[in-house]
Amino acid sequence: MKRTRRGVLRSIGAGTAVAVGGVSTVSAAPPRDGETIADIASNDGRFKILVAALDEADLVETLDGNRQLTVFAPTDASFDNLLSDLGISKEQLLNRDDLAEILTYHVAPGRRDAESVTTSDEVPTLNGAKIYVDGTVLNGGQAKIFETNIEASNGYIHAINGDNVDGAGVLLP
């Protein structure tokens, strides 16, 4: 069955369609079978705080659907660094009014593999802001991508941390 442009745009969502239209390196691949971004993050022991934050902000469903996304996922070590830098507890972080805004700053529309990300100057995010990219360093040193192309049925996860950069490893808008 031949898919029309309109059919493809409907299947990936209006927000992603805008990003796809402006960036040729983003794949608008149809959903694949297998684990979603939310599944992989939940099953990977390095992202426990991220998963708790996604749950608290009611964003698990966003990462569990068919929409193609790319997540820059801070590890628990990154969150621990951020908590120390901010002088707050995990519970205080999870109760922040801007938690959803911070988390959606880590999510880009479209299925962006490592080459697409690392060769871009900036990547748009679901919260409307941009992440600035210099190779594997994000936002001038807030975080560094250390593991790429963790493939999910609905996109990619790129694990980030604060190793070898100035930031804690969590992106802040």
C-alpha cells in the first residue's frame, strides 16, 4: 500500500511534521515492533530517577506511544550531580512545578540517530526550546552524550551525563 504524504504526516503527528519539514536528517519512519522508549528506560537500571520523574510529570504515556521521538536521557549519576549542585533532594526535584518543562527539554521530535544529532548545530525540543550541539557536548557543557542509538520502537535514546563537561549532565532550559 502506497502511503501518501498526508498519511505519513498524520501518523507522526503535527509537531513532528513541522520538525521533519525543516530538518532533512530526521527520519519519519513508521513505528516498529518492540520496546518503546518508556519500556527501555524502565528496564535499564541507569535511568531510575528519570523514570520516576516521567511518572510524576505524567509523561510516561508520551514516551510510550507511536510518535517518533529522541530522548537525551540523563543517568541517575547525572541526577545525583544535579541534586547536589542544587542542594535539594530527589523528592524536592520530583515536586518542582517546572518538572515537565525540564523533562520535555530532553525530548526532540523525530527519530534522530547519533549522526543526525552530532552533526547538527541545534535540536528542537518538545518544550519549544533548542538544545545546542557541539559534537557530543550539549548546551556548551551542560551534558555530554556518552552512549548513542539505544533504539526503541518509537525512536532513540541517547544517554547523557556530566563526565568531561562543566554541567551536572542534566539539561536545563
